[in-house]
Amino acid sequence: MNLRPPHEPSCHYPQPQRLWDDATRHAKSLGCPTCLERDRCGGVHTDVGILDCRDLCSCKDKSKCDMVCRFNPSLFVARMREVGGLGFENAPRAPANGVPTIPMVVPFIEHRYGRAAKLDEPVVAVSLYELVNLATGRPHVTSRGELADRFRIPESAAIIVSGVGKDAPIERWWELNERAAILDALKALDITLMTTPNYSVLTDVPRTDNLHAMKRILLAWTEMAAAGLPAALHVNGRTLHDYARWGDLIADRPEIEILAFEFATGCGRGERIDWHVAQLCALADRVGRPLALVIRGGGRKLGKLRRHFAHVALVDTEAFSRTIRRRRADLTESGRLRWAKFPTPEGVPIDDLLAHNVALVRAFYEKWAKPALRLRPPTRRGRRAAHRDGEPIQPGLLCQLNLPSETWGIAPEPQGIITTAKS
């Protein structure tokens, strides 16, 4: 068994769902009322039996702890200074840059390899970390022509720059000293929309680490907006209180018009996706003004989200990732999306396969992602059946169900799901 380095938590939780915070099912930890951050944090409510979140810092050598944790005071003070404390109130204000018009499904293009022609799409999403050389802090491209050539897309395509990434690149982005100059260079490329880095809000770390990540997300958004870029604020949260804080901030700052969220990892697992969707919908309702939302992953929740947001756009990464693995999309008889093996001869470009997959995925979501409607109450009470074979009320109910979309909530191979500690 591999041992963790002394600067990383040594505790292992074989059932990470026990770390999910749920104030409706679990009592607040006993140590929370005396915590200095109790007002910003709101307390932890988990099923792992901890006194407070400091018990989640189990590093063997706390002097080398790389989390935002009070057990390493010198690093903790430095991390507080870099964000100006954990409160949202002192984050700079920024101008409102408007909400661009983008389609409901936008294909994500990671690179140009394996392709010979440009993907004929009017709107394309690319990664922030493929546009910027994170070693030198300089953009990889300086013109629309270079941008189009780098990803093999039309020069006239509207570009959405996604800040979602793994921990290494998003941490490197924060370390760059010339972010303002980089954002000015991206603005010159006529970027349509940017989403902020999704700094991790993990469940197995002290809450100070979560609050620090949330503050960095907000500061990254203010930098993008200050550069004149339409930017989407990535509302990562671990608890109900986190979403309440985001809601208060957004309600108080009308310049925040677009939100972002990522369901492709921990937030999209099992029943936790429903919890996060419910919090996002409640946040939109609480703010009380139209908001747009950009999501990665979670396409099966488009219908519900569209009931609460003025516009929801899905940055689809599946069509591209499946294409480079030589999979071809088709629809089953029940209307579900299926990916069949589609080997191609060595050296033959995959442009046609990518175009097919992008088009079919878009059509699939546009067909099934209609806003869900509330069931109408019955006009009269049906008589209770004497036995199951003759239930008079059931046929009317079944007619109102969308069977293909209902099947999305069932994992075909639950034993293949990879657990993660991200909330």
C-alpha cells in the first residue's frame, strides 16, 4: 500500500459520501460554535464523527501541510494575505460586461491532433490552459488566425474559454504574476465568454481551505471582468451555507450575470448531483433577477436547470473525448445516447467522425432538455383499485413520464464508478 507524503492528509475514507455535508440529516459538529470562522463557514454537518473540521487535517508533518490550515501558521498567514482574508466583502467591484448569446450546447475542442479540416461550428469552447503557456505566462496565440489554426476551428467562431481544469494548471494560473496582461491579450482576441478556474472545494480538508478556494474564485472573476471580458463565476460550494453566501454576494452585485458549474467529477456523482442542482436552482430563485448558467457535465439536468435560469449552456466535452477514442454516437430505440466502437485506418483524419458526434450530441440534448413541467393535479379522484392488475390511475401517470430521460438517473455499471472526495 502506498503511503501519503507527510504533508498530505493520512486519513482514508472508504465511503466518501459520509463526508458530504447535509444540515438536514446531520447535527452540527460540537466544535463549530467556538470556531473563529463560524459565521462564514456555517459549520460542518457530516456522518464521520469529527469534533470540527480541524480533525480533517491529519497530516503527519503539520509544519509541511500545504492546505490552508491553522496547523501551519506561517503558511496560513501568507495564504490569508494573498486573498485579503476569507470574506467576500472586500473583493473589488467590477463592471457589468453583458451576457453573450450562446447556444444551449457548445462543443469543447481540446486540440487539433488527428484532424485535417476545420470543425464547422459557430461557437466553440476551448481550455484557458491551452491558450496560455503556464511556464512563461504568455499566450500561445496572438491573433484570431493563430487561434483558429491551433484548434482547427473557423476564424469567425465565437470562443468560450473554460477555466475548468485539474489542480495543477489552475494552481499555476494563480501563481502567474501577469494575469492582467494575459487577460488583456485574450480580450484582444475577441473572446465571447470566460469561466473562472474551479478551485477545488474538497470534503476531506478543513473548511478554511474551502473558504480560501471560494475567495480565489471570486478574485479571479473580478480580474476577468475588470479586463472587460464577459465572465462566468464558478460557484463551487460544499455546504448549504456556501450556496447562501454565494447567493447573498450575487444578489448584492448585479454585475454578476453569468454563473458556471462543473458536474464532471465529484459533484456529478450519484445522488450528490441532485443536491447541487437543487442548490443552484434555489440560488437562482433567491437572487431574484435573470441569471445565465454555463455547465460542464450534468447534461441530463439541463431541463430542471432551465426552469430556474434565464439561459443554460452545456459545454459538451464528451463528443470530442469519445471521438479521439474512436467512438461513434448513435441513439438506441429508447432514445438514449450510445457510443459504439468505430476504428479508423491509421493516419486517416477523424474530422467526419467528430462532426457527426458533435451534431448528434447537440440534437440529443436539444430534444430531451426541455424544461420539465409540473404534473397537473387530477380533476377528480380515481377509485382505488382492488388489486395491482387493474389500477385505474396508473396509465394517466405513465403518460406524463418521459421514460428516456427518466432512465438517465440509473447508472448502468455502478461498480465502475470512481469515488472522489470533491464535494
